[in-house]
Amino acid sequence: MGAHLRVVHDVVVTLTGWVGPRVDVPAVLFGAATHDIGKILHPNELSGPGSAHELAGYSLLRSRGVEESLARFARTHGSWDAADVTFEDLLVTLADKVWKGKRLPELEQRVAERLDGPPWETFLALDDELERIASGADARLAFQAAYPTSG
């Protein structure tokens, strides 16, 4: 799990650098580093599907005194299409997808809508950046594979 959190964190560093000052960078970095923490309580989701880790991670962080504004990333990274997600939530979710080369047009559209600038040009610029990030997916997948989640 640590390798996965590291690659998502590294991608979100790139994304926040590209987005610039309109985002709460420390919050996004925290979210990237902890978004899957609930998987320690749901280890079957380390290598299989499931979303029980999302609320579990949120509850775990809150029980340890982490503020709602930071703990929320564990809960929101799988529900990016909810009405109340923040731009920061969307960036963590986007990093959690694009690190492995996965592209979700609906998610990318929501991110582009939160950026300043002419809509079509903004979407194309985001697309170029995500394509650049996705091009490094093989190296990130190899890094994660070097640290298996089970024996």
C-alpha cells in the first residue's frame, strides 16, 4: 500500500504544480498520502475491488484527531461525482486514476471546469498534462509491483 500512496502522492505533486496557487496544496498532499488508509482495515481491498475502505479510512483518521477538512479525502476519492466534492478532492481522485494511465473523461471535465480560462482551451491544456503524466504509468506500475501487498 505504501508504494501506491507514494506514486499517487508523486503525481499529485505534479498536478498541483501545474494547477498553481488556486489549490490548497498541503491538503491535497495529505489527501494523496492517506486516501487509501482504510485498506489497513479492509485488506481484501488491497488487491481487489471494494469501497468499504473509504468510510473506514475517514473514520480512522477522524478517531485519531485528523480534521474533517483533511480526513475527507479518504471518503471522497471514490465518490468524485458527488455534488459537494471540492477541487482538492477532485485532484486527489484524478491523481489516483492517472498515475496508472487511466483516463476518466467525466472526472477530467469536472477538473477542467474548476480551472480558470476559456473552457475548451483549459480542457485541452489539462488533457496534454494528463497525457504527459500517463505516459509514465509503466514506470510507476513497475515501482508499485516491486512492493507486493501480499506474501
